[in-house]
Amino acid sequence: MKQLNLSEWLLTQLNLGKFPARMPNHRRVYEAIRRAITEQVLPSGARLPSTRSLSEDLNVSRNTILAAFEQLLDEGYVAAQTGSGTYVNYNQPEDFGKANHQPINKSAGKTILENAANNVLSQRGLAAIHKLGDYQFGHEVQPFTPTEDDYSRFPLALWRRLLNRQWRAINPTLLDSSHDGGYLPLRKAIADYLRVSRAVNLTVDQVLITSGTQQSIDLCARLLADHNDIAWVENPCYWAARRVLEINGLKLHAVPVDAEGMAPSTKDFRIKPKLIYTSPSHQYPKGMVMSYGRRRLLLDYAQNSNAWIIEDDYDSEFRFEGRPISSLQGMDTHGRVLYLGTFSKVMYPGIRLGYVVVPPQLVDDFKSGLYELQRPGQVVIQAAMADFIEEGHFVSHIRRLKQTYSERRRLLQAALAPVAEAGARLSPVDSGLHLVVEFDANIDDVKIAELAAEQGLRVYPLSNYCLGEYREKGLIIGYAYAATEHITHYGNVLADVIQTALRK
Ligand SMILES: Cc1ncc(COP(=O)(O)O)c(C=O)c1O
């Protein structure tokens, strides 16, 4: 689009009634321009009209335009060049999450990305980037974005000190890639932590450092399964796990969950899996804990059918009430469980450090496989992480975060309580970083998530996490990221959006 008619396009957007009446003007203008960028109405490198001319064309104050521009600048959609204006950035925030996050607009059908990809990518490549569901938001983090933790609380000064200490006394081996499953003191520290806090049954040798859960699942899939093997996944399921299994050519078989966690029936048992992906301590996204009976059932079934269980223990550090839940791995006497943990939640997501605890008989093969497939490194960071744990900072940081998140959860639960009057159900939540509001089957949860997005609140529709015909409806709402003093306000806005939508 030429600059000349950008104002017209924006005016159309603003007049289409796409934005709720209560949305402030600067926010509408911001949204309209952001959409122009994400939908590629405004291409990379395009120059935006001046704030003065936009304010005249759109008939809003110049401060309104300035506030909208400021937010676009802050979020990286545009860049300002002194003296020559404001331009659409070449690297959009969405670009960082292209594989899974598409622009909000659904009406355009296939995106440019998909069209381009159809011509050049392999089947595996297409599986990696194809749209997850009907609807995905951009990667921009906003209040209530599920799975985001509050890394502004991270003790940066301390972390810098630990890193500097390692760099100052640098040992040349720390500059090499890691050949033997990762930096030994870190593996020891993790083993000690898991033995005590998660009742994981292990020796240090079984702990391998990866660059996060995503890479751990990838490693398990590549080393243990072949193309067209079957992977059981929970339904609903963590989308990134689903995605990486599919990329590796596995066929997904969705097993329903009930109040006791993954609930396979006789029908499911006939579909023999090579891998079973599960989150027994806190099912993602619905939050239930797998019962003792189900754990036994799953372990026995895995043993009898030669399947491997991938246990994703992604946020068990944040248990607010009740006794700690032991790992499934700790009950496994046959060596069928691969236990996965991550530092994304407690430290910060970009640290890209996680671990997989493999059964003893797989240790050597996994060490070689890890080295051949991922060439792991970042040993200096691993060394600082070992110090962080050994010196007690890890446990005290978890303690502090737990207090904060528990308070945010309480405030959000209170703010959302009124949605029950409109027929929504707030699922109980005693751990983790998110909660789920469930709706009746006839409700369009995608629409409600879109309405929330128009208020600057990023919640995810539960239906997008479901496989198959029947999709549960609800919203997944993260409470870890938004500041404590804002939770009640945002929660009230969201409750309002939900109630209004359900009463229509
Ligand atoms: C269910 C689940 N598992 C694992 C992770 C962490 O993944 P990673 O270690 O790849 O950051 C997340 C993060 O959001 C998650 O929601």
C-alpha cells in the first residue's frame, strides 16, 4: 500500500467497529497500525506518514498518534530514524515466533508465509511451520499471556556476578562444546535437587543438559521413534510438544484427560504407542494431577508394550498448596520414563537450559545422540547455573517467585469469580503459572480470546490445544507475568469481556 491511502485504510479499520467502545483512542490507532503491519498491508521498510498528517487525517489529537507510535516503537514494529521519519521494521516481533504464531486476521485465509512455504519446504518443514489451529496470536507478551513468567523479578545483578566469576577464572574446557551430557557440577546439582524435591530416582550420570524441554522432546523423538510411529499425547495438550513430535514424523493419538489425568481406555490401549507424552504433576493446560492408579496403569502399560513415557515436569516448582507431588519417574521400576525439566520458568525463557533424566540403559546412547544432533555448548552458562543452585539462590528465588505468583493467582481468581454467574467454570488451581476458565461446548472461545486481545489482554483459547473433532472450550490465562498491582484491574476487564460475551 502506498503511504497516500494508509490513512484511509486506518480510518476504515477504526470505523468498522472492530474495537470496543471503551478502548482508548491511542490503543485503537496502535492496533490498527499494528494490524496493517502484521497483515502486510504496510510492508517492511515502508515509511509511516508523519504524526501531524495522521492526526489530521484520522481526526484525533497528535498526542494520541504519538502514544500509538511510542508503543509500536517499544514493541519493535517500527523504528524511528532521526530526521527522516518512522519506518516499518524489517524484523517484526512476530518473526521471532513465526513457526507457531500467525497474524490475528483469519479472513485472509492462508498467510503469505504458508504460501511461500508450500513451494519450497519439505514435509517436515511444513509440519514445523504450519498453523497450529484456526487462531494464534502474535508473540507479543501482554498481561495474562500463558506460560510467561515474570523475568523482571530475576536477580540480574547476582546472575551477572556469577557469570563474571566464571569468565574471570575461565577454564579452557568451558569454551568447548559439551561432549558428555553437560557440565558435570550442574548435572550433580540438578540430580541432588531432583532427588530431594521431586523424588526422582537417579544417578548423576542419567542427567543430560539440553537447551530446554523443546530440545529434550526432540531428542527423545529422534532417538527413540521412527517415522509413522505413534505418540500418545494428552487431549488437550501442550502445543509445542505436539508440534515437535509431529515434525519428527510421529502420528499423534489423542488420549482424553479426566480429573485423574491421562485416561486411556481399551480403545486407546489397542493403538500401541512408541512414545507417551504426559505432564502428570500438573497437566498442561488443564492443571489436574495424575492419580496414583493412573500412574501405575501407565507405567505397567509402557513396560508391557515397550513404550517410553516422556514426563514433562515443567512447572512443579510452583506448588502453592498441598503436599509436593512426586514425579512419575520416581515410581518407575522398569526404566521406561524419561523425565524432563526446564529452567525457562524459574530463571528466564531465553536461558535455554533444561535437562532430561534418561533411564540407565539409555545413558550412553543419549549422550552420543545429544552430541551428534545438538552439539550442545554454553558451558559457561551451565557453570554459572551450577553455582546458582549450589549456593542456594535457586531455592530462595523459587521461594520468592512462589509468594508472588500465589498472590497474583489469588487476585486473579477473585477478579474472575463473577464469570461463574454467566455460566463459566473457573478450574481449581493449586500450582503453576496459569488457570483455565471453562465454557460450555457451544461457546466460541476463539472469539472471546479475540475480544480480550482488543483490550490488550492475551489469553489463549482452550480449543486450540485440543485434537480431533470435539474441542473443549475455555480460556487459558497466565497470571505470572502481569504486575501484582495490575492484576485486579486486568482481571476485572477480562471478567467483563467474558461475561458480556457469554450473555449475548
Ligand atoms: C507444558 C510445558 N512444558 C515445557 C515448557 C518449557 O519449555 P522450554 O524449556 O522449551 O522453554 C513450557 C513452557 O511454556 C510448557 O508450557
